[in-house]
Amino acid sequence: MWGLRIDVSNPAEGYESYMVPALFSPWASKLIEMAGPKAGERVLDVGCGTGIVSRQAAVHVGPTGTVIGIDRNPNMLAVARKAAAHERAPIQWYEGRAERLPFTDGAFDLVVSQFAFMFFDDRPAAMAEIRRVLASGGRVLASVWQGMDRHPFYRLLHDVMLRREGRSVLQDVFALGDAEELRALAEGVGLRRIEITSTSITSRFTDPDAFLAAEVEAGAAAIPSMQQLDLAARRRLVAAISSELRPALARLIDDGDLVLEFHAHILKAWR
């Protein structure tokens, strides 16, 4: 194992090519199914990353609808634009922060956010902005990971990174694992009919050799505290922890695939 690296100058490319098909695309399908976007609706994807949720939403709202994706990471947006152009999805892309959305009050029927809320600097401000840009009767759906205790492989990865590197950023990924904290964010800005669904998806990664490198690339793409890592630093990080994680990964192999179960909370609320 560990023979394959994902060496790209833009970590978001590795994120899109490896992590999106196996992990984030199935979660996007679940989020969009729960959101139920309709033809002609105006949709905003906050913390859109490489745009998988935006691209799926665009199929549902059709040519009479509008889909806008916003993210503060220009590297993510560069990949989002390329992927949307390839799929001929007419999505508008904005670089900006969730805490200060550059849109008018009531501009959207639906706001979605997939695994991004954990990384917002001011979560209450971001939720308040989402409420502001929702039309009366509009809805928001946001997914966040459940706690690290529900993801034992990532607990092991967290411990190894702390021991080897003296730091780990995985606590950021699982920072909203408490469903009641998520509920409180929505209640705090006056959203109504708040529902939180706890759900799971099992993902199969067809190239276990690339998995850890892809995780580091995904972190460098999505986690603000990792975005200062250059290619050499990412390679060193993979090399530093791979030997310790090899036995743990070996136990998770099924018919050549790496199989992991992921657990999330999905918030749905109305303005």
C-alpha cells in the first residue's frame, strides 16, 4: 500500500477527483433529495467547495431557476467553474464569506450548505446571513459531520497526527457533532420548523493506496488551518503517519476497496 500519491498544485483538484465521487457526491444527493429544489427556484450554496451540491441543484431548478455557489477559497472555485463548464451547468460563482453574503434580503428560495458550517469563523453570523437572504417561507438545509466518536478511523488519524506532528486539524472537521448545537444556531436567528435528521452513508474508496494522500489533499483544500501547507509539506505529512495507519486501513479493506461509514446531521429549517 501507499504507492500512489495525489500530487497536484491545487489540492482542490485532488479533492474533486478522489473525495467527491466516493464521499461528497452521495451526500450531496441526500441533501438535495431532502431539500427538494423545484423548477424555477433560486438556490444558494454556501461554502460550495468544488460545487457538487450546486451542480446537482442545477439539474432540478432547470433553465428557469438560478443556482449560485459561494466559497472563500479561490482554488475550490477554480475547480468548481471547470467542473460546471464540463457539465454545461449554468451556475454563478462568487468568492466570499458566509458571514457577509453579497446578496440582497430575501434573494433565495433555498439555501444549502454541505459540510462547511464547521469551518465558518462566526457560525451565528453565517446563520443570520443565511436567514437574511432567504425569502419568506424559504428553507435552509445544512449538513455537518457527527462527532469524532462516531468516526473511529478519524479518531485514530487525529491521535496519530497529534503524536507525530504535534497538531491535528480534525477537531475542526467534527466541531459541530452535537446536534443540539446545530439546532441552537438555527433557533438563535429565528428560523422556524427546525428538523435535524441523523443519517449515515457507507463509502467505498476503490484505491486504498491513495486514500491517506487524498485525505491530506482534501484537508489542504477544505480546512482553513491546513491551507498553508505546500506540496512538500503535504508529502511529509503523509509519510509521517502512513506506517502507523497501515494496519488500521488493512482491517477496513473489503474486496480491494477501503470501506468507511460516515455519519452526519442534516438541519432543515424555514424562514
